[in-house]
Amino acid sequence: MDDSPRTILVTGGAGFIGTNFVEYLLRQTDVRVVVVDALTYAGQRHNLAAYEGSGRYVFVHGHIENAQLLYHLCRTCEVDTLVHLAAHTHVDRSILQAQPFVQTNVQGTVTLLEVARQIRLRRFVQMSTDEVYGECLRGECAEDTPLLPSSPYAASKAAADCFVHAYRRTYGVPAFIVRSCNVYGPYQFPEKLLPMSILCALHDEPIPLYGDGSQRRQWLYVDDLCRALWLLCCIGEPGQVYHVSSGVELTNRELVAQILQLLGKPETLMRSVPDRPGHDRRYALRWEQLRCFGWEPSVQLEEGLRRTVAWYRDHRSWWEPLWYGEYAQYRRQWYEQVLQSGVRQEG
Ligand SMILES: NC(=O)c1ccc[n+]([C@@H]2O[C@H](COP(=O)([O-])OP(=O)(O)OC[C@H]3O[C@@H](n4cnc5c(N)ncnc54)[C@H](O)[C@@H]3O)[C@@H](O)[C@H]2O)c1
């Protein structure tokens, strides 16, 4: 029996990964897409405005904590697959105030799982992160590595993953978890390392780097993640954990140096600031499982960075209202705070 999705509900579809994923679905597949997004500072409805009225895409402004709304939407739109991307996602903000992360990432996920208990879903896809494992100084984390999150953000994602596991075991919700390494590409809110570095460099402003910038991360271009998510929407098995990564690992300093080179800017723009408390030095995921399904990352880092830099250079009208809007004040305050705090320097 063909159990590939017909109608997918994407939570957080107006955010970075959500926008790219929904665009992928609308361009590369024939599924119908319903997006529910609270439009926090990180969500922009106009990202997908071109598809509104197309007959295959519906946008609903709402919170995932609103069980009634979600239940009603799932019923009336005949949703068969739920891809849960909505979250508060910025580690720095979680350090300043953890509560909204608990509210959305934990409570919101539990609400969605409760809704999922009451309807007939084929798959519930929980989007998670390598950060739930905490620091991985050697080797790579496997799908059954114990969770040991370091930041309030990572703890809220780990808690959500535990609820997903529990709802699968207790109530048979057909849920599985996708854990990804760092993702980059168009439409990412400017507070994250890569867009922030590009935009600072375009303005010839210093690029703040935590500590000595030697933290190591794996980096995956967003189109590759979207392909993996779609594949898993079609063949993912309840109860599983799937890792998605490129295996390409760089220090933050190396990554920013590549961006500066692409923009023809000097490395002296990098400015070391006191390290973030609890900052993990390295994450790394093992991802052979997806390779067995025929998935491979297809965009090399150099190409992905080139595309991303070009996108930000060509889409000033997208980021200017964000860069000079409310976020400008947050950025100034964050910068002052980080310089004053001097919490810990990691070597
Ligand atoms: N970006 C990465 O590198 C990365 C890596 C691994 C995992 N993830 C996970 O992928 C998912 C998407 O990440 P992203 O980078 O696109 O995040 P993002 O911050 O760009 O987008 C999050 C979206 O969720 C929406 N949202 C927030 N609270 C909501 C609520 N209560 N109800 C409904 N919508 C709400 C926001 O408006 C926004 O559109 C998250 O679950 C994140 O933890 C991201």
C-alpha cells in the first residue's frame, strides 16, 4: 500500500528550515501543505506568500500550544503527516530566559502529541538536534547515545524527544525523531552564526566569535536536509531516531574565515568575545543509516556557502527590516552583555 503523504502539516513553516522545506514540497512533490506558525521574530509569513492561493498551500497563524486549533486543522484538512519544526531555537536567548523554550519546545510538543493521539496520522516527524547529546569530544554520536544537553535550548529539545518516545511507546503515536547537525542556507534569521557573519561583513562591522572560535560543528546545506526530511516523511519508521549530517566538520573560526574570503573581506573583522556559558566544544553525528536509504548530501560546503552568501547579498529587502528593526536593539544589548559578562574563556 502506498503510504506516502498527501497532506502534510508543517509547524514552524515560516522559519528558516520550514520555509525551505515547504518550498521544496511545493516544487518537488504534489503534496498539499498546511503551515501553522506563531510568527515570532524568527518567522516571516511573506517568505511563502507567492504560494498562497495556489490551492496546495494554506497558512494559518497560530500557536502549537493551541490544541483545539491543531485538532480542527488536522481534521478539516485531512492531514496525514505532521512535520514538527516549530521551536524557539536560539541558544543565547535560552540562556537569558529558559521559560519560553519550555513553553514552546516541551509543552507545545506535548500538545501536538496529544492531538496526534486523537487523529489517524501516518507519521509524526519530530525535528531535533545534535545538541541533545551535549559535547562530543571524540568520535561521533550514535542514535542511541545518551542525551546530556548543556544549554536550556538543548534541554528543551531533549525533553521534547523524550515525550515523543513516550507517546510512541504508551499510546502508539506513529512518531520518530530526526536529529540534524547545523543547517545553513537562505532565510535564516540574522542572529545565527552564519547569516550574522555575512551581514556583519557586508557592513564592515566586527563579527563576534565566542571564545577562540575553536568550537567544532558539522554543517549541512538546507536543501539536503529538506530532501532527507521528505524521504523520511515517505519511509520513516515509528520509534526510530534518524541522524542527518554532512560529516563536514569545521571550527567556527574556519567557517567565518571562508565567508570572509567569499566576500573579499579581511579576517581582522573576526572579534573574539567571552565564551557562552556551557558552550559545547564539539558536536558530531554518525549518519550511515540515511545512506542505506540512498540519501547523500549533494551540496559541497564551498558551493553551499557560495549560494548562501549570494542569497544574502541579493536579498537585502528580506534582511534589512530584520537587521535594522527590533533585532538591532537585541543585538546591541547582547553585545554589551556578552562583553561585560566575561563568563568563561574556553581554550
Ligand atoms: N537551524 C539548524 O541548524 C537546526 C539544526 C538542528 C535542528 N533544528 C531544529 O529544526 C527546527 C526548525 O529550526 P529553524 O532553524 O528553522 O528555526 P527558526 O527559529 O528559524 O524557526 C522557528 C519557527 O517556529 C515558529 N514558532 C516558534 N514558536 C512557535 C509556537 N509556539 N507555535 C507555532 N510556531 C512557533 C517561529 O515563528 C518560526 O517560524 C527546530 O525544531 C530546531 O530545533 C535546527
